[in-house]
Amino acid sequence: RIDIFLGKVTMIIIDFFVSIVIVLSLVISEIQCFSAQYAHPFRCSYRTNSMQLTASSNDGDTDDDANMKAIRDFIGMTDAELNRIISRVPEVRSYDATDSKICISFLAERLSLTNLEIKKKLVLRLPQVLGYDYKNDIKPSLDLLQKRMDLDDEELSALILKCPQIIGLEYEQNLEPKIQAVLEEVGLDLDIAKSEILRKPSLLQLTPRGAAKGSA
């Protein structure tokens, strides 16, 4: 009987310590996530979005409503701002919040953007970015653009913030011809072309992917 008693006590102690370890792991994870948000605001966004989406669904909202609320919340938009981008780009309603979150997280980290820059300079000006796939639609063109124009990371970020419609455009088809046109205007001097484009990105005469010709 003593052996049985000691065995039960041992199991209780083991269970107790396992529980402590699990709780400590969760606490450490939350602290790391919270700290990382200051350097890269959207780095912890994937898990946060999943929690928000689940909570919204449990509130009796439809899936579409919960999805839109998740997008609104992780970007930090007001209801009025969300409605404004939907009125401009109705396709936003079809975007998946989790996919949007992943794309924005990668983009924010690549360009070292703040929450406010993501919202004001990108999403409110180019709502389509919420529907892009970072690895397929954005990263390849950004890599080629940066290399072609010999841009450092800060210059690339500054260019994108001034001209967000660059995001999502196919490099060879949409960007290279525009860069080449500017180069020819300045005598094929890359340094001058780079300086002029950074100063006035409208020289590239770009329209967002999928926009009709002549639209801004």
C-alpha cells in the first residue's frame, strides 16, 4: 500500500511540474512575441489573426463578417476606412484574412515598415495588396527591381512608400520597360535615372496590377 501511495504521489508531482513547464513556455512565447512587435509590428500577426478570427466567429458573425473584422483589426483600420477600401476595391471582401496577414507580415519585415506606414501608405492606397501572395506576386519583382536600380534597403522602402503600385507588378513586363524609358531620357546614366525615380516615382507611369489603363 505504501508503494502504491508513493507511486500516486510521484505521478501527481510529475504532472504538476509538466504543467508548470507548459505554462512557462507559453509565457515566454508571449513575451518574445510582444517584444518582436516593436521591431517588426506584424511578425507575430499570424497567431494573433487566428485568435481574432476564432473569437469573431464565436460572436455569431457570419464568416464574411469575421473575415473582414480580422483584416480591419490587424491593419488597425476604422470601420470607415475598411468600408472605403471595399467601395474602391470590392474584391477585398473575397480576400482571406489569414493569407492577407501572411503577405503583410512578410512585406512589413522586408521593407522595415511600421504599422502606420502599412496602413496609411500601402493598404489605404493599394487595397489590392491584401490579396497578393508575397512569395509569388511581390518578392521576385522587388528583388529584381532592387538589383536593377542598385537600391539599398532604405531606398527600396522609400520608393515603395511613394509608389505602392509597384507592389504586385511583374518585373520584366511592367517595370523594366518603364525603367529603361527613364534611362534613355537621361542618357543611359543609371545614377541619374535612380535619383530621378526616387525623387519622382511618377516618372515610371505605373498603374496597379489589374487596373484599367489610365486609372491611378
